[in-house]
Amino acid sequence: MGIICKNHVFTLQTKHTAYQMKEEGGFLFHNYYGPVIGDMDMSYLVRPLDRGFSGQPQEIVDRGFSLDTRLLEYPSYGTGDYRDYCLHAAYEDGSQVTDLRFVSYEIKEGKYALEGLPAMYQGEEKAETLEITLEDKYKNLQVVLYYGVFENLDVITRACKIVNKGEYKVRLLRAYSMALDFDHKELDFLHFYGRHAMERKMERSSLQHGFQGVESRRGYSSHQQNPFAVLCKPDATEEYGWCYGASFVYSGNFSIQAEVSQADTTRLTVGIQDTQFEFHLEPGECFTAPEVILSFSDKGLGQLSRNYHKAIRNNVCRGKYKTARRPVLINNWEATYFDFTPEKLVAIAKDAKELGIEMLVMDDGWFGKRDSDFSGLGDWFVNEKKLKGGLKNLVEEVNKTGMKFGIWFEPEMISEDSDLYRAHPDWALTIPGRPFSRARHQLVLDFSREDVRTYIFDRMCEILESANIEYVKWDANRHLTDVWSAQLPADRQGEVFHRYILGLYDFLEKLTQRFPDILIEGCSGGGGRFDAGMMYYHPQIWCSDDTDAIERLEIQYGTSFGYPVSTVGSHVSVCPNHQTGRSVSMKTRGIVAMAGTFGYELDITKLSEDDKEMVKVQVEEFKKYYDLIQNGDYYRLTDDGSKSPYVAWEFAAEDQSEALLNVVVLRAKANPMLHTVLVKGLKPDAIYRVEGTEEEYLGSALMNGGYPVPVLWDDYQSIQVHFVEFLH
Ligand code: DGJ
């Protein structure tokens, strides 16, 4: 296992997978990615064939050889491979051709890190690094390819560094992180599209000739597309078949494209989308392309997802709350919106405490002139007219009830109606002399600028140090337009998008170092920046502004393909729901929110006694099941309800000693059909008892015969069943 190099055949082997490439004649070819193959050189699969209009490098006479048809590790633009490419550079003489050839390799213990960028880290795992250096010797441009091998996780990471070793400036017009070539096109593409309040809907279609892909040009990874995608064989299901995942560890513009070529090969490319991308490298400078987490499973989509769940939970997420139990919180947004007083917040805290909730989060509206979304962003000073008595006093009052206190910020944004904008209009991303675009009535601060970041950072620190604040919700409610920075010269404006994200990461790194005990929850109008990059800085992200439990079934289903439940911010809200008007039982709302970090977002002082009783039970149950839910193996047992009449999912302990089955039946029917759900991840020979009953089942019976779903009265009813191994 690990990294094997034999005659310049590089095999990266994990427990169940192998990734192979080969250096030959100076070219770095891709050989194979799939189940283990020992150290067999898979290049026997290459069959030379003369394809018209697919030419040869100058030194090669054989018309059967062409870069246009071979599988390549890191294709560059301009030397006869006409498929999608990773690297496009422009040189001082106006030429735009890069010819990358193998120079050297190095195998290192442990996992590489990327300066200024999020990436998987070794943690408790065994990991190794392979570095392969390629070079265009005519322009002295080097590319160092990084491969991280996580044996037990079945994960291989990729990233690269482009170094200008020459004497002249190089302009990078594209600098993708990786390409992955397949010698066939029999693959389906799964991606996760959406919109505000309906993120990450799974869509699957078979590859056709030409391009199929997803991308963001919004400056954020976005609600609309997600930087995680899967290629799988057409027969792959949850339980069966070959699947390849690619998760881009980056929160800005991205591109994930699959291209099927003339020869029916497929190329997957992943990198920073290159609209308005132009990065300059002076002699000696380098550019680091962000990491991609690759995983392969021949046991279907469910196993692929579980690989990502583990990798992100344990080797991307960091800090105290990676492992510490996160408090059950109540957020006041849907309870009060902007209209709250300290008395109201304390009243919510008191009632919440009685029901077992542990933290109150004060959302938007506590600072500057912020009684609506027209004003105030940037003025991170407590509005003492609204918070009479001040923040410290409020936090103390909340703490006295026995509750922790959390607070909302939107650090990257600025309102025109703010003192900050009046003092520094050039701090917003706008282009002088041009009208700009607003969204949610606000502008975006130029986070590529250090002075801007430092000012906001200092303001945030002052607030966070002024009281016993134990949680921050980091929101960001619009995408970028008018991307131009007053601090960069005209010819470097193509760097602003990426520098914005680097600035964001720098800010978050400093914040987490300064406040290691504060739990940060990311948010971008819900799940508009739900990506592995952000998860490196905060272990949970508000999954969607849609809190309707039935809509959440779809959102959380799609999200579960690439991300663990420990990252999914999910709350019980009031009915009729504020986004859809739908009413769903408290029980179902609780079960759905438990497939996430769990909390409440409603005016608890107005709940009926029955509902309060239910909240108490839910909170107790969530705490009891916390470990099973957050660290257990997650199984999707149905689709998102598009075809299935019910939606079911399950958490199973890694040692198979218990499992928590969740089923939400969508529409009640007269004269109904009877449903049986197959349980997963149990020991076939063990007896399981349904907790709180005398019902007993053999593991293999539950997994092969199934568990009978009772007939439930009314729409959107649910069951939650806890199976515990029973030792007679
Ligand atoms: C969008 C978030 O997703 C909401 O939860 C809330 O925090 C609002 N912003 C506040 O403006």
C-alpha cells in the first residue's frame, strides 16, 4: 500500500483503490484509477492508432502516438492535445504554448499542506505525499503536481504549484488543479444544482460527446452549482458499481467539466473557473492551485459518500468542535427577524433553557443602523438603542439563564447607508465611473485588500472580546459583481476574484486562531458557500434558508452525497413554515433537523405546551443519539422523494452495534400501499431490539426482508426507530 514507484510507473494505492500514472519519453501519462491492481503496469492497455488530425510532438515520428488521444496527467494548452486543458500560460514574447515534460519526483512521509489554502491534513490517518515536477524548458515554467494518499480513507488528493523559474513575467490564463482521464465514455455525471432556498438537488445524466459540467462565476461556490461532482458507471446504484468523486476544496469560482473526445475517452478537469482570471507570476513567483479530494468506490454511491463523510469530518474540519459536542442552539431570526429587544431575547433564552436547549444565537440586526436590510452592514458597533444596556449586559442575562450566547456577523458586506461606506466608498467592489449592481440592497467589501480585512477583523475582535460570546454565525448574502480592486494595477485585475478568496481564508484562519473556543457556523444566505474549503475553517454551515422539513428532505439528500451530517446546519422552525406555508408535525420537523447539527429557529415563548413537551423530548433524544448521528455511517435508503413515496435514511454505528432509522412518509393515501424499508450496516447474525419495545429482529432479516413501515395517518408523518444489538 502507499506509493509505489517502479520504472517510473507510479502507483498510489489505498485500501481498496489504485491510481496509476507513468513517465515515458518525458510525458506523464495517466494509466488507471479503480480497484487495486498490485503494481501491474497498466500501460499495456494503450494501443497506438493513427487518428487523422491528431498530430505528434516534433521528436516523434510514429503517427500512432498523439497527445490528443493519450491519457494525460496534467495537460497544457498548445502542443497538440485539443481536449480541455489544465494550464494556459502567456509569455513575454506573446506565445501561449506550454510543453510540460517530466523532471523529477519525490515521495514524502505525511500529507503536503498548501500555503494560504485549505486542504486535507493527516490527523490520525496514515498519509503520504508524491510530488512530481514537470517543466517547460523553453520558458522555465515548472509545475509541481501534489498527490496525497490516504490509505484507510480511500482518498487521493491533488493540487499543484506553478513556479516561474524564468527571467520574464508569465501570465497564467488558466491554472486548473487537475485532470483525470478515462479510456472510455460509459459514465454518468452527477452534480448538485440549485438556487437560493433549494440547494444541491442531485441530477444525473449520461455523458455525451462534448462537454458536460458545472461552474460558478459568482465569486462564491454558490447555491446554483456545487464544487462536488461524481462520475459513475451507468449501472451504479447506492449499493453497487464504480463511482469517482471530485470535491474541490475551494469557495470561489470553480469549474468541473467532463469532456468526451472524438476517441470516446473522457477527461474530467477541476479548477478555478477562468472568467476574468489572469494571474501574473514575476520571476521566482508561484501560484498554488487549490486541492481536489478524489475518491473511488466500486461499491456504489453510498460507500463513496461515506468516504467523503469521513475524510471531511476528520481530515478537513478542524478545531475544538470537530470532536466536542456542539450545543443545541436556538436562533432568533425566524422568531423576530430585525424586530427584537433584549427582553425578548432573554425570554426566548429562559424558555429554551427549560427544554434543554443550550445556546441562544442573536441573528442579524444588533449593530449600526440595522432595522432592515437597507442599511448598517460594515458598522460593527452595538446598536445601544436597540440593545438597551449593551451587549455585555445582554450576554450576562442570557448566561444567567444557563444558556450560552452566539452572535451573527456578515463581515464581507457593506451597506451604502453605513458610516463605513461614507468614509470608504472605495472599499466596496465597484468600478469608478460606472454604475454598480446591488443585491439584497448591499455591496461586497474588497476582501482582496489587507487594509479592509484588518479593519473588519479588528471590529469583530472588539465585539467578540467585549462579552462571553461562544458562537459566531458568519453570513454572506450576495455574490460578486463589478470585480475590480482599487489597490491593484490595471493589468492585475484578473487576480481579484482569487485574491478575494485568499483574503477570506486569511481572515478566517486568523479568527479561528484568535478564538479557538468559539464555534463558527458558516452561512451564505443558507448554503451558498457549502464547500470543503469553508469546512476547513468552520465545522458546520447553515444548509439552506429553506427550513421547511419536507423541502429539507430534498436539500439534505443532495447535500449528503458529498458532505457529512456534522457539517449540515439544520433547525426546527415554526408552522406554517415561513418559506412555503406548509404545516408539518413537530415530530417530523425534529427528525429531519436531527440529520444535521440540530437546533431551533422559532419563537419558543409562543409554542403550545404540547409542542414544548415535544421539544424537550427531541433535545434529549438528539443528545442521546449525538455520537451515532455525527460519527455513524450514513445510509440513504431511498431517493429524495421525487419517486419514492417516503424518504428514509439511517445512521449505523461503525461497530454495527446500533442503528437509527428515519422514515418520513410524504403523502397519506386512502387504501394505502404497504412499505418495507431495508436497513443497512448491521451484523447479519446479531439480534437487534427496537429500543423501548420487546420487538426483536435478526440483522440479516432487517437487511434483506426489511422493517415494515407502519401505515401513518395524515401527510408528512414519520418514524424514528433505534435498533440496538441485544445480547441474550
Ligand atoms: C441569511 C441567513 O441565511 C439567515 O439565516 C439570516 O441569518 C439572514 N441572512 C439575516 O440577514
